[in-house]
Amino acid sequence: MKQAITIDQNKRTESGVSARRKVLQLGVQLGLAVDGDYKPSEASIAARGEYRERKTLVSYQANLESIYNQAIEHTPSDVTGIDLDPDWLHNFFKMAEQIHNPKMQNLWSRILAKEIIKPGNFSIRTLERLKQLTQREALILEKALGLGCTINGETRLKLIYCSKLTGGLQLYFRSSSVTSIDLSLFGLPYSSILSLINAGIIHHDEFETGRLTKNQSVTLTYPHTQLTLKPKRGNLIFGYYRFTSIGNELAQLVFPNVDTKFTKAMSALMKNDFDVQ
């Protein structure tokens, strides 16, 4: 005889619902709950499967209609639209129908609107990555975009984490050649960076700029402001993480979570080696 499984009803989720009740609620999605005239106990397993398929199709259709209606709102009437590639559109609909989260549906609606205005912004590969993106990863991406910048007008986003002195006499009078920017103080610990790396949004490797020219200004463009840094000496470089092509495409959709304290902290950290404007 099978041993009975005892569930501690005192163990509750944060919302106050027991884990067992949460599992039982999944039965609605599996066609195992009474719904009007439908009684799963009186239905064959094939009938229960058909019922679940119908419920799934209704859910998929509702998802697509939500995305479509939001796309209409994002599409201007005074701009010429372009016919979308049939294969791209087919793949878009097949993936979009499975997007249930309202916030993520809004992202997909903006993709559709942008593609109709100017096709080619978002590859199928990016759509596949976006479909797999969890809400937690989306929140991390928002934070990373708030701390990311472009250098001297380049289009690819970077996440600067340090400056380094690589030579010269000053190197011998310092306890460390590296000025580190602790991104975790601004909501982006290394574990979050690893999540973005695993999601294919940030490259696994760390990168460095070439040596910066003394007294030649470097412009860092953040979502809300610009920093202009003029190196006081040669032999300085920046260390950074680089967003992938998928990450740069997603950056067109995700609103950055800006922290104004970050650029103030950056300015203070860089004053030893740069004139900050």
C-alpha cells in the first residue's frame, strides 16, 4: 500500500495560500476542475485532453488579441507601414500566443509595431530569446540598461565596471591600478550579470577599451545623462561587459531602470584620473 503523503498546512506561501492548494489550482489548467456542464470525473481521459486543448487555444487567442490591440496603440497613423516577411510573421505569432504575462505582452506589441514601421529590427533569434525571458530576467535587464552606456556615440551598449592604469610612473605610487565600480551597490550584483550572460544578453567575456588619449575627451552616454571625462594621463583604459546583438535589440524595447546616484558615484570615482564634466 502506498504511504500517504502528509502536507504541513502551516507552510504557506507569501500570499497566504498553502503549497497544496497551489498545486490543486493547476488542475483548472489541466481540465481536472468542474466548469459548468463539464465534469472531469465523468469524462474520459481523451475528453479531458480535448477540453484542455480548447482552453489552451482560447488562452492563446486571448494573448494574441491583447498583443495585437496594444500594437495598434503603438503604431502611428501618419507613418507608412511595410508588409512583414511572412515567415517572420508566422514565427512571431507562434511565439507571441504563448506570452501570458501582461508586461511581456506589451513588449511583444511594441516589437510588432516597430517591425511594421521599419522591418529588420528584431531577428527571429531575438524573438526566441525574448520568449524564454523570465520576468525576473526582464527586471535585471531594466537595471542593467539603467547602468549601461555607449562610448563616444557608438551604438553598442556597454556596462563599465572599472578603469585601469596600465603604465607610467603613477603606477608605482598606487596601492591598486584599478578603480572599481561596485555595480552591486546600485542593484546589479554579479549574480545578476551572470543571469544576463546565461540569457545571451551580455557576452561572457570581459572587454577593455584601447588606451585613452591624454586630454582627449571621452563621452559616456547614459539613459538620462552624459558624462564627459578627460584623461589626466595616458595609459588609462576602461573595463566593461558588452551587450550581445540580442541584448542591443532588446534594449530598444525595455525601459531602463535609472538610478541617478550611479552617475554621481561614477563622477566621484573617476576624479582621480579624469577631469569630469
